Amino acid sequence: MRLPEAWFVTRTMRALEVLAFQPRSAPQVAEVLQVHPRTARRLLNRLLEEGYVTRTEDAKRLYSPTLRIVALAGQVVERCELSLAAAPVVARLREHTGRTTHLMVPSYRSALCLVHSAGGDDGAARPHLRELVPCHCTAAGKALMGERAPWRESVLDLPLERHTARTITDPDALRAEVEAAARRGYATELGEYQAGVTALAAPVFSPAGEAVAALGATGSGDELPDDLAGQVVEHARELTAALEAGRG
């Protein structure tokens, strides 16, 4: 029986996902995709010919993605509706709070900074634009984990890295915290990723009701300003409304 064309497309995209995390040989890719090594080698060699991957010429013959994938992702990010709608909201939140503000989206075990606006003297505070940060110890990551249960459990299934003395590495404790964050509508970060840095983030929802991003504000200090939660939640709702208005 002839397999549907979409199956081959999906398999190719999964192969690129596998290689994004670390270089792998054709047999290693085949094991993840559950296909014959010859099938994986043909797929990878075609990607090699098209410039989407490179291959070492030693005995291991490991494949890795090229920057062509990065360039493609950059074009998507630059023109996506979420980025365009978020830019003015992120800027207004910075003006109102004086903090560095950002919009983050989930990315496997991390959160990716999609939009960024530096404020005050907090330019060194992470995340920076296009930076991946761990989701389990950042306000934006925890705000997303609280609303995306399957993703949250995939993160909690693996060991949680400690970044500071305040990082929560116990899965049950972190699960309880992000569930509480979902109930109150925002998550906090108190020196858990960077010592002396605090942050607060609220989820942003798509028209379908999915938490597609988190809007956050980061700054130096040991405590969060009393009015920060209201500011961040209000702007997150504004961005959610903008996405709803732009549907279709």
C-alpha cells in the first residue's frame, strides 16, 4: 500500500527536530523515527543535498541542521501574527513598569523570547531577544506550564537543572506552584534563574483558548513591585483581545 505524502513530510520534520537537539547518525535517527536505517539515510542525504543538514566525514558520520533552518525560522517569527500584535503591547508594558519586558513562547523544555523591550538598567536581565531559557525557573515558563498540562508533564518527566539556590527542582513542588499560578492568573520568579533578578508573567491566549505565549516583566531586586501583577495581567489580556480581534 502506498503511504500518504503527508507521512513523508511529517517524518522529514521529525528528523529535523531530532537533529536540532544534537548531531546524530542515520541509525540513531532511524531508531527515533522507527524506520529502517536505509530509509533514514536516504532522507538525511536528501536533506544534505538541499543544504538543510551537514554531515561529518569521520567514521561516525553525524548529521546536524544548518543555519538554513535558523533563517527559515527567523522569517516565520518576523511575520507571524503573534509577534506583530505583541510588539506594541510589550513596548507599552515597558513604559508603564520601567522593567525589561518580553513575550515568550514554549519551545520543548525551554521558553523562547519572541519580542523584547529593554528597560531601565536591567539590560543584563534575561531573557534576551531570541534567547532560550529554562521554563521551570522563569516566570514566563511557569505561566505557560500552568496552562499547558501535557507540555508541563513532559518537562517534569526529566531532571530539573538547578540554576540558583532558589531554583525549584522537585517535580511535585513545581507542579503545585504552576497550578497555583494558573489559578491566580500569573506566575512569579524570585531569583530562581538569576540571583537578584525577579520577574512576573501572565499567559496570552489564542482565539481557540490555547495559552500560546506569556507576557512578562523582568528587573533587578529581591521583591516584586506591588502593582506589577495588575499591569502585566492587564497587558496580557490586551494582547489576547488583539489576537481575538485579528482572527480570520
